[in-house]
Amino acid sequence: MLINSKSPASGDVVMFEKNARELLLALGKQPDEAKGVVTVAQLPGAIAALKLAMASTQPSNPQPPTTDDESEEQAEETVSLTQRALPLLDLLERSLQERVPVTWGV
């Protein structure tokens, strides 16, 4: 299933349910709710929480691959939380600039 986050400030952000629930939890929202809103008043806290979650998943000292085999393995790895969160972060930041809420599931 897909979850669609919307705001008048930007285009929609569509994610698989599993990934969206993980990001909603990082925002401090109930991930099991089918619908929800991040109000204008909640946007600064949601942005800070998402940035913190993104920073906590970054390796503190990434090591470059030493062989071609390792390069291929890294290319096959899954998409990181940071990569998944960037479109949502952009949506939240644009919404804060325009002072409009972000909704999902509606």
C-alpha cells in the first residue's frame, strides 16, 4: 500500500506504507493511523525530529570500498532512511515557509 503526504506548498510525496510508517514514527506521529496532519505549529518540531533521525542513521566514519566486489555489494544495499526522508523533509520545510499543514492518507 502507498501513503501519500500532501501540502499546498509542494508536490505530493508518495511512499510505501512500511517506509512511511517509519518516518511518521520519527516525526512523533502514530504510524498506525491511516490519516493524519502535521499542523503549522508542529512543523518546526517535526523537521527537527526528522533531521535527528536522519543523522542517527548516518555512519560516523564511513569506509570507502577497497575492492570492486565491495563496490558492487554497496551498490546493491537498500536505500537508507536519509535517502527516503529527504523528499518528506523538503515537503515539511516548504510547508513551514508557506505556513501550511502537511496531511497524509486523505
